[in-house]
Amino acid sequence: MAGIKKEVFEMGIKHGILGPKRNSPATYGQEIDRSKNVLEGILKEKNKQQMKYVLSVAELKAKGEDLSIVKLKKLFDKAMLKGEVTLKKMRFVNFYLNSFMPEQAKRFIEKFENPERRNINNAA
């Protein structure tokens, strides 16, 4: 321990190179997985307003349109969604559906509208 003060050594390492663990950002894959889980939860809940929003966003994506904030806000209002929790859920939905290509969005809509085929794992 030559050259290192005893106090510094006893403090220990409080964080790594990227900072404390709780502040490290999620990877793209982790965010997609989290978003997929939120979407699966919405489909299981069968909340008509939330499902209407999901379908509307998927339809935009199927048409090849960009998911701009203005369009998403209009869809959110049109589906009459309210609440901060719902807004956070829809953020994940937007992220997940935005990762789709138009063909994937069309397949998702087909499965969305056909309840017995509503397994999201096969949508993408």
C-alpha cells in the first residue's frame, strides 16, 4: 500500500467507470424487451381505449408513416387515454411499434384483430 493513503483505501469503490449502477442506461435490447412486456400486458388487460391506441399506432406504422409526436398526441387524445401511468405505458408501446417495418406492423394488426393468433412473440 505504498503511496495510497489509508483513508482512500478504506473508502472503497462506490461506482464503476460508467457511474453508479442505478444511473446506467438500459441497452436497446433491454428497452425493446421492456416495451414488449408492457404491450403484452396491455393486450392481456383488454382495456379497449389502450387497445384502440395500440391499433391506431400500428396502422400508422403499417402505412409507412413516421410516428411524430404530434400524430401520437392526436391518437392519444382520440383514444381518450388519461393518466401519467397510461402515458408511460404508451411511451413503451410507441417505442416497440416504431421498431417495426411496415410489413411487420401489418402482421401485428392481423394478429391483433384475430384474438386466437394474438401471440406478440410471432408478430415481428
